[in-house]
Amino acid sequence: MSLQLPSDGTVSAALRRWLLRPVWNREQRRLRAPLRAVLPLVVSFLALAALQPALRARFDHPVVETVEMGALAAVLAGTVLLSGRLLDKRPLAEYGLALDRQWWHAFAVGGAVATAVHAVTLVTALAAGWVTVTGFADGAGALPFPAAIAVVFAYIAVAASWEEFLFRGAMLKNLAEGADGYVPRWAAVGAAVGLSAAVFAVLHGGKVTDPTQYGYYLLAGGIFGVAYVLTGELALPIGFHVFYNFTMSGVFGFGVSQRTPELIVLDITGPAFWLGETGALHTVSAALGGVGLLAYVRWRDGQLGLADRVTRWTPRK
């Protein structure tokens, strides 16, 4: 008696389903969460890797900064659309991009907290004798200072928004959503915050000269991630991220890895342990900023709790 295999294609169909199961969710008709978390990062980095060398070879300062910022904005827009329409198949608002009045209010609060902590850093450094103010509104080069600082702000705003969408909106949310149900919700969200912060830190490795400096970027990624999971919105982490980067260099003159026009020009003579970009003073400032964001969320919402949106999938209509 011989074994007769069906000839109607059911075996091959079952084999295809078995092979696709690790990467394709049949019920939701979209890729599995780990792929949805990683692909926006990979695709956008490849796009930038192709664009930046070509633009920098073709354009010179001060045009190159504006053109490069436009290219980064296009990559950001393309990444958001790719994620929302093709990968996640969710409305853009579900990432925390409502862009309504409340959203912009939270964005402004994040910016205010970031600015305040750098102001405290400057006062501390002045009191310790580690820095002295040597001038104001300098370093604009060929452009008038207002134009130069506006270009810098726009570039930093686009870059920080791009990072927040990649690491929080796409990566953290998809990891938390995918793990929820397999482990308790708090564990799924906690693991997603930790993993996204770790990837965020590793990809800033070009600024690291000592392994201990990764702790600064882990802390920053954790602050952004916690702000996201408590609110379900990207407004607070984007606002804090944009103004933290901008005011550090463009306003208070603490730029180290990035040199920009500076509203307050400083002569930095203090120890690198305290005043380097990943130094102890900036690490404490970042931590204080995180506490400020928590205080705002607690005041606004009356409690600190995980937002339902972080682990929820609402299909795009």
C-alpha cells in the first residue's frame, strides 16, 4: 500500500504557510512585529547612506546644510508613510502623531524642560569656574546669525523627529505590541523600552570614546521611551529631544561633537569628565529633564500609567 499525496496543492500551500509563519501574520495580513520594528531603521539608514555623500560632494557650506536637511525631511516623510501604509497598516495618529493642539502643547513643554535643564547646567558650570562667557551670537560664518541659527534649528528638529519616530514610534511600539500577550503587558513595554534604548545607544557609537559613555545614550533613550509609553504620544519625547540638542549647542554653547552658531559663546576649561558631551554634568541634566517630564505627565494626567495605545493595533481604514 503506497502513500498517496494530495494533488490539489494543499501540501504546497501548507508548506508555504509554515515557511511564512515566522515573518508573516496571516490574521493581520502584515509582517511580524520584529520586522516591522527594524525595517524602517534599515531602509532609512540606507537611504541616507546613499544621499549624504552625493549631496556633500555636490554642495558646499552654507547651501549643503539646507539641502541635506531637506533630504533628511524627505527620508523622514518616506519612512513614516512606508511604516504606516505598508508595514504597520495603521493610521499615523496611532504612532502618537496626532499633531493637534494638545500634541503641540506637550511638544512645547518638552522643549521648555530641555531648555531649563541646560540653563541650570550653564549656571552650575559658571559657578564652578569651569566656563566663562566670551561673546554672544557668533559662529554663523557666511550667513547672518538669525538665518544660520534657523537652519541649525530646522536641521536638528528634523533629525531628532526622525530618530524619535524610528526608535519610539516604530521600534518601541511594534516590539511592545508584538510581545504583549506572550508576557505581561508591563514586561512587554519594559523590554521594548530597554531594547529600543540599547539600539539607540549603539547607533550613537560614533560619538563614544569610552564604553562607559554608552550609559549617557542609554539614559537618553530610556527617558524618551518612558515619556512615550506614559503618554502614547511622540510630542513630549520629540519636543525634549529637539530642544535638548538645539539648546545645548546653539543657545548655551556646550556643543562638542556638533559645532553650530552659538547664542552664548563659552570658553570651556573645566574637566572633560564633567563637561564633555557625555560628561557627568550633562548626564545629571538629562536625568533631571526626565524627572521634569514625569512631573508634567503626573500633573496633566493625574497619574503615571502605561498608555493603551502603546500595545494597541488599530488597522488603517
